[in-house]
Amino acid sequence: VMAEEAKKLAAYAAVDNHIQNNQIVGVGSGSTIVYAVDRLAERVRQEKLKIICVPTSFQARQLILKHGLSLSDLDRHPELDVAIDGADEVDASLTLIKGGGGCLTQEKIVAGCAKHFVVIADYRKDSKALGQQWKKGVPVEVIPMAYVPVSRTIARRFGGEAVLRMAVSKAGPVVTDNSNFILDWKFEHAQNWKEVNTAIKMIPGVVETGLFVGMAERVYFGMEDGSVKIRD
Ligand code: DER
């Protein structure tokens, strides 16, 4: 099957396995999650489920509202039963690169508030080691006034280069839902991702990294043959 169909297979499997009545659900961002919200809305209607959704971006918020699902936030629901989100790449130990869509910060916050964090992805994201499939680097959200020193520090300490993400449909850099910039760190070789995540997070001006280490409980991969592979 094509990648889009594979995304749908993963999304439906995750929603059907993890969503039940009376849940608070974290809704991720990107294109794969669109299929999950479609399925979630269909089940809410058919089974009259009571579900409250907490978004991870303006995009997720729009998805929730478009489907007439109950919209809430972490002020009212700081503990979520489950969060479902996509990923740009998944390695053998379930370390993720996220942030291809620029929503990594709120995604990581919501994932961290969920009892269970479940990832949905097509086969292209299935990797042995970060960087093998995803070539755009690790996104790092930064305070705009700090992007140059942060970029220089990352390159000096960890190699490669951290490039300011420029917008396509707007002049100038991408501005996140949190009014920040994004650096895409094109790393050169495998790292101790747990250590690197912490070290980058500690650089003054860094808001969040797109490295999700030890957070995902399970990944549903939609495969080319139409099957769904689960990695725990
Ligand atoms: O930007 C993000 O973090 C998205 O969740 C990304 O990781 C997955 O986006 P996709 O489902 O469109 O590939």
C-alpha cells in the first residue's frame, strides 16, 4: 500500500486498541494524526463515547473543532489517559525524532502528561538508528533572540550544523505556535540520544528538542503489505 494508506492503517489500529469511554485524549500534530482523529470521531459518534481532547498545536485544535469533539486543555485536564501522535523517525529502542511539522514542544508536554503515549507511523519512519531514514535532522525549538548562539554551540559541541528553518508560505523563518524559531540539527553520527537530549535542552535559549527519549510506550507502523507492525 502507499504511505498514506499505511498511515491510516496505523492510526485506526491505535485508536481501536487504545480508545475507550470516559477518556481524556492528547491529540498529536501532523498528517498521520488526521486519520486517527477521523477514526476517533467516527467511534465517538457510533459508540456514543465520552471523550475529551487536548490538542498539541493550532492544527490539532482545528482538527478537534472540525470534528465536533470536546476540546479542553491542560489547565482543566493535566492528567491524560492516552496521547496519540506521529513521528518523523523511530529507532529500535523507541527513541523518536519529532518536530518535522514544527509542533514538538506542545507535543512533548502533552505526551509527558499522558499515562500512555502511543505513536502512529507509516513504514518510512521505521528505522534501526536515528538518521537512517529521516534526513532533515533533529528539530530544536529556540527563543528567537538566541538562535545564532544556540546553533553555534550545538555545532561546536556535537558536530554537524543546526540550520534555521525558513518558512515556505511566509517570508522569513518558521514561527512556532509558541512564537519561537526552529533549528534543524543535521547531526553527522549516532549519539547517546538520552545524553544529547539533556545537553541540548540545557543550552540557554533552547525551549525543547525533537528527541523523545523513553517516552513512547508503543509504536504502530502501517506496513507496505497492508499489515500493522507493533513495536513495544
Ligand atoms: O511534527 C511532528 O512532530 C509530527 O507529529 C511528525 O513527527 C509526524 O508528522 P507526519 O505524521 O505528518 O509524518
